[in-house]
Amino acid sequence: MKKSFVRKWLVMLILSVSASSIYLLPFLQEVYYRPLADALQLNNTQVGSLMSIYGTFAMLTYFPGGWVADKIIPRYLISISLITTGLIGLYFATLPSYEISLIIHALWGVTTTLLFWSSIVRVTRHWASSDEQGKAFGFLQTGRSISDVIVSFPILAIFGILGSGVFALSMVIMQISVITIIAGIAAWHVLSNEDGGENTEILSFGSSIQEIISVLKMPAVWLIAVVVLAAYSAYWGAYRFTSYSTDIFSLSVIAAGAISIGKMVMSPPSALIAGFVSDKVGIAKSVIVLFVVLIVSFVIFAFLPGIPSFLPVMLINVAIASFAIFALRAIYFALLEEGGVPVVVTGTATGFISMIGFTPDIFMPLLGGILLDSMPTIEGYRAFFISVAVICGLGLAASIFLYRIALERKKNG
């Protein structure tokens, strides 16, 4: 019994570390936007294009990746994806040309989605009972966030010691790549072939299409996709907090990096609280409240004067927005259970939801880059944050419909 308990939490630890490390490379610009742009000699639009090409290939592979996760043992998929992502990262550490960087981000779009994402969601859903899905995904996001913070401190130390130049950035990328490879090796040894539940058999082409169509006929799947899209757009909005603090409030790279790490520190308690609270009051109801908070927060960012006396207001708003964003990220896939999506098609449903929900990887960085390059700085940020608030409004509407579905399911027993 004790061995089973220890192994259960060891599995969650591996899932958390893996889900953290594999995305540190393609999302490096979240914390170190300016050092990356300067090292590769890119403008805002080009940096945005790197993430857009990543998002394009991710979108193309999310759905087939979901189907694959229902058919192939997650242990294989998770390990292979981590190791290949890390190996590609070692090459990116040489800081290649813009064209090669585009190819690298395209490859990451495949390695982090086709084999990885739906497998992680499937194993996490299988990790806990049906009435503890909020806690399961809350624990995943909590562990993932703690891992992000632990890795971020030595990264910040490297920039503090070596400066924010080319060599420092190269060392940071190399460090993250090695961690990702080690996580892949650990996942292979810790996960078992039974983690993730039984895989459905590979059916004939016609039967497989029918299986996919049955998922697409579920209203909850489409609504969850909109919720994820809105929440993930807000997450992309948070990526701009660091450049916003340097461009509008004239903070240093180190200070902006500290704000970003502070934002990450908000993630573990946000995820943990969201997991426990949402299991008590309902997932959809919790999502509704969080979207309301985000709409108000991003409107404040849009109209906040960029003068030193308003810096405390900006920092408080960063904390509030970060709490809501990380809370949403922790629980939005728990809506699968509340929406009545069968466990056996978790991978396929997750793949479709992710294909739609993570499209902000394509349009949000490009939107931000274009607005900032084509408008005066403060007006560009204002237009960007208002856009995020509008998208959150769509998420609020979808979560209200999901709440009605959950009520109907409870009424029908």
C-alpha cells in the first residue's frame, strides 16, 4: 500500500517536471524576450513569427496527437517527446540564423504536441477519481509551476553573472535542453505501461473516423475549446508583462525577469487553491469567476498610466491576473469530466480541444508584435490588452454554457 502511494506521487512528480521542462525552450521569450531578440538580431514581428510557426505546427499535430494518445502507451510518447525536444534545444543553443530558428520552432511544434500533450492529460485524468479531477489537474499545474520556479532561479543567476548577452543566453538554452533530456529518461523509468488506463484498439479507418465524429458531436468539447482558447490568450497576454514593464515603466532586464519569476511564484498556490475549491463549488462555476477577474484586470492594464507612481498598481495587477490565469490553466481540462466526456476518448477530445484552444500560439505573438511595431508603444500595449479582455469575454460566455450543461447532468443523475 505504501509503495503504491509513493509511486502514485512519483508519477505526478514526473508528469509535472515533464510538462514544465518541455515547454521552457519554445516559450523562452516569456521571460527573456529582449535578450532573445537581441541575440538573434530580430525585431518584434520576427520574434512573434518564431512562436507563430511553433503554434502553426502545434495546431496541425494536436488533433492527430490526441488520437495517437488513445492508441499508444503514454510512457513511450512522453519519453520520446522530451528527449527529442531537448536534443533540438542543444542545437538552438548555438543561436543559429532566423531561418534555422524558424525550422527549430516548427520541429518543437511537433515534438511537444504530437507525442506529448494529450498523453500527459490522459495520464493525469487517470491518476485521480472522477470527483477529484480538479485536484488532479491542480496538482499537475502546481508541480509544473514549482518546477518552473526552481529552474528559473539558476537561469536568472546566469544572466546576473554573465550579463544578458549572447553567451549567457546560449548557456541558458543549453541548461534547459539538458534538463529536458534528463526528464525524458526519468519518465521512461518511472512511468509504467498501465499509466493512462487501457488504450483502445486501433480500428479500421472507417471506425476511427466514426470515433472522431462522436467526439466532435459533443457540445462540451467545443465549449471547452473556447474556454481554453480564451484562457490561453490571457496566458499570452501575461507574456507581455515583462516587456511591458521595461518599455512602459523603464525597468531593467533583471527587474523585469524578477517580475516574471514573481508571476511564476503565484502559480503553485493558484493551481492548488483552484483544484481544491473547484472540486467543492464546481469547475465551470470557478471558471466563470476567474474570467470576470481577468476581464477587469486586462482593462486596467490597458489604461494604466506608465509613470513611476503607478508601479505598485501595476505590480498588484500582475499578481491578480497571474493568480487567475494560473488557476484557469490548472482546471480547464477538468471540465472534461464535468462536461460528460467519456474517459476512453480523453486523448481524442484533448487533441481537438488543444487544436482549437492553443491557436493563440499562432495569432497572439504575431498580434502583439504587429501592434507594437505599427503603433506608438503605449498605444500598442493598450490595443493588445483590450484585445485580450475581449477574448476573455468569449471564454466567459462559453463557461456559462458549460455551467448549464453541468447543472443538467446533475439533474439527470
